[in-house]
Amino acid sequence: MHRWSIAACYTLEVAKVIVGVGGGIAAYKAALLVRELGRRGHTVKVVMTRAAQRFVGPVTFTGLTGEAPVVDLWDPSYAGEVHVELAAWADGLVVAPATANLMARAAHGIADDALTATLLCFDGPRVFAPAMHHRMWDHPATARNVATLAADGVRLAGPVSGPLASGESGMGRMAEPETIAEALEAALSDGRPADDLAGRHVLVSAGGTREALDPVRFLGNRSTGRMGYALAERAAARGARVTLVSAPTALAIPPGVDRVDVTSALEMKAAIDAARDGADAIVMAAAVADYRPSERADDKLKKTGGPLTVTMVRNPDILAELGAWRADSPRSGAGPVLVGFAVETRDLVAAARGKLERKRVDLVVANEADAAFGRATNRVTLVDATGEEALPELDKARVADRILDRVVALLRR
Ligand SMILES: Cc1cc2nc3c(=O)[nH]c(=O)nc-3n(C[C@H](O)[C@H](O)[C@H](O)COP(=O)(O)O)c2cc1C
């Protein structure tokens, strides 16, 4: 393997990759995956099952890789055993689409075609991208096979929920090619992060603040803190000293991260202000309430016959204050990199750009409320002074890495 010594979320390898294509409707997307892997600098060989060839013609992959896919265990163009040679050649192997049948065969060590025989010979990083009807995915036999594969060290990319070939909607749709390529690269690097944040102090906020109405009730929001925790975890893995100012969440403290627990927006502001000096980057992923009840009742509010009216007052805008603090500091312009988040239900990018300019920050991560809250994945657009980059739907750890790649680049300015 050849190393890329570029700023990236992993010490990336340009690798030799086998793409195993199974016989499902999503086989056409394997062509896009092969192209995506090629675009990322990897060398690809394709192995197809017999059923896969009913969905896509092998010549499609010949055109994309410059080499005919292996479709036959008895391929005469290989002097020795084709599966042994393929396994010896590859650095990584991805199966997309991974049919229910392929996963069953792989889980049980069956080796009755070129792909499953190669899988048995190969002990490097393996990623399966399942794709099937939701009832196939939900079947206990598939669940058992998935568990067996996972215990054998196979990583899964997807499936995701969405429209299926049958016209129904449900869990079983293949993950997007970019997501699968990301999962393979993560597997290839074995989670080994670049230490490009070593010596840096990164301050991250996470979770949704709670604004108390009385001793037992609060006004809150749908943030679960997963995005902020992913940022803290990845920044620490990349060598940073990390302070995580966290509103209440159900999440465990990521390894090596110093967590400061807060509840309300005012407490969050105090904690951020106390930690901001000396920070190299501040990433405000928390969902901070814009308003709080003007009064917190000392005792639990009692039901009355009529409506309850609550007067709300503005909370400080922590991100805008950080922007102003940095601009006004004697080291003007030299303060920490500032990253904000924008969650909107409409006009997302325009709102993010407005926030970027008004609050004088370096980068705004724009996400739609439904794509963001409480999910393991997120689909974001990175908005900075130079333009916008729309990322595909990615695991939150991968989104965190893409944001941190930007932070690293900004720190090198
Ligand atoms: C039109 C059609 C679509 C299919 N789509 C899928 C699919 O998306 N996922 C799946 O697991 N099986 C699907 N199957 C069933 C597989 O093709 C079948 O189980 C086959 O034996 C898989 O072979 P393989 O795992 O060797 O590729 C489909 C079958 C047909 C006829």
C-alpha cells in the first residue's frame, strides 16, 4: 500500500481493493462504487456472482476498471487458483450489494463461487453493504448471519431506511457509494487516525440545553449530543486535548476527553467563557436555547383551570459572542478557529451563510433537522467564506472527521 501524507481524517492508504458484487437490484450502484473508489486513488478488481451478472453486465466493470471482472472460479486466465491469487493481491474487500444469500454463504464459510472462495482466503479489512427487501433484512436468519459476520470482523456499511425496489419503504436500502467508500477507508486505516491535532486544544459543545420552568419541568430540544460527542471523540483520537461542554445527554464520556457538565444556556456560556482562552478551535455543536422562561418557579407549578402563559427572555448568543470576542481581541484575527452549526427546516444554506457572516465565524455546518437529530448518520453542508460543500449522508464520526479536516486546514492558515 502507498501512503498519502495529506491532511485527511485517516492516514489514508491508496489500496488494492476487491469489489464483490452480489445479485440484487442495487448491483447497478456497485458500478458507482467502483468509480468512486477509483476517484479516491484505489485500484479495483471486481468479482461478480452468477446472479449479479443478471443485473449488470460484466462489461460495465471492464470499462470502469480496465479489466474484466472475475466471474468464474475456474477462470483460465489465472495460472493458479483465482481466489487465492485475488486474496493475496488485495488490501481490502468490499461486498456491495451484499445479498441475504451472500451473507448466509459467507457467514457459514461456503465457498462455491469466486467471490465466496475469495472471502474465505482473505483476512484483511472487509466491508459488507447489505441491500435487500426489508422482510429479508428483518428475518432472524439474516440477523444471525450478520451477527456471525460481525463477530468474524466484517464491518457493515448500511443498510439504510428508504424506498426499496419493491415500491415499499423500509430498512434494506444499500448505503450510498460514498458512504461505503468511507467505511472501507476507515477499515483500511483500521481506525488509525492521523495525529494532525496533536498539541492543539479543541473546545466542543454538545447536547441540547434545558431551560427550567420549575423544579421538575424544562423546555428543551431534540438534540441528543451525538454529533458533538463524535466531534470530541474524533478530535481526541487525532491527538487534540479536548474539553467537551455538554448539556444533559445519555452518552458516555469519549476516551481522553475532559467533560464539563452544564444544563442551561447560561451555564453553557459560563463554561465556554471559562475554557475559551488558549483554545485553538471552538466547535459549537450544542443546540442552545434562544430563550428561557423569565422566571423559574420555586415550587412545582400546579394545574389551573385556565391556560398557562410563560414569558420568555433572550438567552445570550454564545456563538455570536465568541465571534465578537475573537474580532475584538488584541490578537485580532489570530484567535481560535470558530465553527458553528445551523439546524433549519427550510432555506438551510442561506441561513447558514447569514450565520457565518453575522456571527463572524469560520465555518458553519448546516444540517436539516430531520437528518440530524438523534440519528447515527448526518447529511450536512459545510459553508465557509469560499463556498459550500454538500457531503453525502455519513456516519457522524465521518462527518466529524470532515469538519475536523477543515479545522486542521484553517489552523494552518
Ligand atoms: C428481481 C430480483 C431482485 C432481487 N433483489 C435482491 C436484493 O436486493 N437483495 C437480495 O438479497 N436478494 C435479491 N434477490 C434474490 C437474489 O438474486 C438471490 O437470492 C440470488 O441467489 C443471490 O445470489 P448471490 O448472493 O450469489 O448474488 C433478487 C432476485 C430477483 C429475481
